[in-house]
Amino acid sequence: MRILYIDIDTLRPDHLSCYGYHRQTSPNMDAIAAEGVRFTNCYAPDTPCLPSRTALSTGRFGICTGAINHGGEYADLPLPGASRGFRSQWAGTAWGTILRQAGLHTVSISPFANRHTSYHFVYGFQETYDTGGGGLDNADEVYPPARRWLEANGRADNWFLHVNFWDPHTPYDHPEEYGNPFAGEPIEDWITPEMLERQQASYGPHSASEVPDITDQLPPRWRMGRGSIRNLDDAKAHYDGYDTGIHYADHYVGKLVADLRRLGIYADTAIIISSDHGENHGELNVWGDHQTADHICNRIPLIVRWPGITEDQAGQQRHGLHYNLDLTATLAELVDGRAPAEWNGRSFADSLSSPVDAGRDCLILSQGAWSCQRSARWDRYILIRTYHTGMKAFPEYMLFDLEADPHQTTNLAAQRPDLVGHGLMLMDRWMGERMREGLRGDPFWGIIAEGGPLHANERSESWQRYCERLRRTGRGHHADYLQSEGGKPVRLTDQP
């Protein structure tokens, strides 16, 4: 058994042509999807990068591990303390360990573990290769070691190879000679001048006013994009940068597939394509970042092509609700491994070999590195509950009808209190179920006690510098609100 897991950072599914995007961003991934099964409602339970890959690799929700931030106490797994044996319990139940115990040689080619000093991601892996860019690595830097490994080992049996591309992540810095494949193509019409005018009057790091963070000046490394989104031309330049990043990563997906074919192992190699999280591009006034527990940030692509299993379902979609840690449980089943009792994932292996489309009744999603938000995703709705805004104009409750409004432009919370109540009940019920599994209580309270999430901490110098910028740019009333209320969510009666 050979398994190639292609992990493309910051990849939202609705920007892939195989998921219906109007631009042809992903011809090589499309070809794999045509031979496999495509999941349309797979979500990372915890975002962004560190929390998502922690959930994937531990098989456990962030509320259980407490690892949902990018800094502070809640960026690390808890220490077992006196109960620790010769080896850590975390290593004993990690996905790499389970795959290895099932007889697979486990390999990861990625800068992720070192970027976040999250080495638990590779617990159980026999080989790891850090491409050295700390997440700024382009696909032309990640691909060569993957090719070398395949050349040396690909024809052997029983391996799991994780290859991690980063190109859709900011900055948009693919090589200049690659050009812009979408220079003459329009963007989607949900972005309007009126929306951009409202967003320019608002505030927040990585908002329309300050795309790179708390300034509108793009650092030199950016080749494409704009520092501020003032008009539709700016929006198109931004979208071209992100979509070109996808296209560039896809180009190297094609190279990996070509290597498998050249080695004569493509026909019997399972290929999985997914991501750690999506990326907001105008939704909730976030541009080119991943700051929310919403449909755009937490939803991820999942394509599975598995020889001997998916052939009869080739090209089909599954619309059931799944978490990324359900993939962890599915892998364990497919390789005849032992899924630890501690895992929260549920295998969807039946959905790969038959028309079964049985997902979960609802999903509970979280964000803890840029804001503190918890969301309920069910039926056609998502309810987002904000505990800390992360320097954004987020209200306490946001409710969206995703079938009618996939880009989350119209908050229905005030008009549909019945649905708000239902979503809160789903969250509360889930919290009750998880309470006995949580190793550090609700990590949100710990993060808020630290001053808020790492990237928008009320005690940080950047918080004060951003308030100064708001005053310089004629938005002093927003600075007044942030300095008086901190990260408290905005109530309808006191919007700044």
C-alpha cells in the first residue's frame, strides 16, 4: 500500500475548478478528483494552522487538547505530568504512530513542525524533512526533496508520504516568470464597490484597509496583490495573487503525479488532497488571512483517490458534514490500523467505496489564534459566537444561510432568533459531551485571560500601534472603542 497525502496550506475548496470555481485554477487536482471522491463539506474543527494540524495528527478536538492558539499556553499540548511513561501518551496515539504500527513507512516533507515548533505533528514519523522556509517555501522548493524521496523509495511498498505545499498562503510570491494565468479573467460579482466602501470605513488587521496586517504597505516579498482594497481593480489584483498561488501549487501536484507514472506506481498509489484551513478574501472583511471560525476559513477541500476502493465512485461528490480528524480515523480503518479510543474522529470509509453519504448532524468549529470564536454548522446554516473579536467589528452572534449567501454578507441573527437559539443549543450540547474529555477546561477562557489570541492580543505593542494608525487615518472612533472595550464583541446597540 502506497499513500501520497498532498497537504496544500490555506486552500479553500471554492477556489478549485473541480469544486465549481469559474477560473481553471487546478487542472491536475481536477484530474485526481475525476478518479476519486470529492467531499464538499469537510471542515477543520479548529483553525488556523497549528490548531488544525494538531487536530488532524492527534485525532482530537482542540477543546480536548487545549491547543487552539498560535502562542501562549494554549499553543502547546498539555504535559502529562506524573502519568507520563517512558514515552509520551501523545506519541502513542498520534496518527503517524498508528500508520507506522500498521506497517507503513511514514515520511513528512514540510516546514510546518519547525515553523510552529509543533513537533507533535510528526510523532511516529520515521523520516521528516524540513524544507527550511518556515512556511514561505514555494512549491519549487518543496517538490525537489519529494521527488528525490520517490526516486529512491517510491517503488517499495507500504509507505505514507506527506508533502506540504504553501503557495496559496500569503505572501503571493511565486516566481516572476510564472506570470499571471488569470490576468484577463474577472472575479466573482459578489464583491461590489458598495461593499468595499463599507469595509474601508471599518477596521481590523488584514481588513480591506490593511491587507498585510496593520499597515497598507506590502513588504517587498509580495509579487502580486494590493496593500489596500479600495476598488474592484484592487480586489482583482488580490484574487489573481491567491488564485495564481493555487495554480502554482497545482502545477507541482502535476509533477508529483508524473513522477508516480514514470515510476510505474501511479495505478496503485492512493492520493489524498486536503488543507489545514481556508482563507477569507473579503468575507467578514478579512482579506488574505484566516481569522474566523466560519464557513470560509474552516472549510477545506478533501479529495480521495484510493485504488481498489474508489473506482466505482469515481468523480462523485459527498455532501455530508465531516471534520478533518474524521480523515485520521478513516486512514486508520483503511490501513487496518488501531484507532485509539481517545480519538474523536469517525471513519467515513464507507463513503469511499459506496454511495453512502452519511456525515455528522452538525459540526462545532473554533478559532483561537486571531479571534476567539465558536460556531455551529448544521443544515444550511452557520452560527458564529464571538468571545474575542481580534480587533474586528464582530458582533456577538452572526447567523448566515450558506445556500443563499455562501460569502456571509447578510447577518440574519436579529431576524432569526429561533435559529440562533438552535445553534447555541448545538454548541451547548457539544460542550457538555466534550467536558469530560477536556484536559484544561475551555481553552477560550485561558486565552482571554492572557489578553486574547496571539495575533490580536490586547497587551501587545501591535494593538497600540494599530489604534494609533486608526487615529491617523480618520478612524479614531474605532480606536476609542478598542481601547475602552478591548476584544469584547460588538453589540448591535454600541457599534463604533
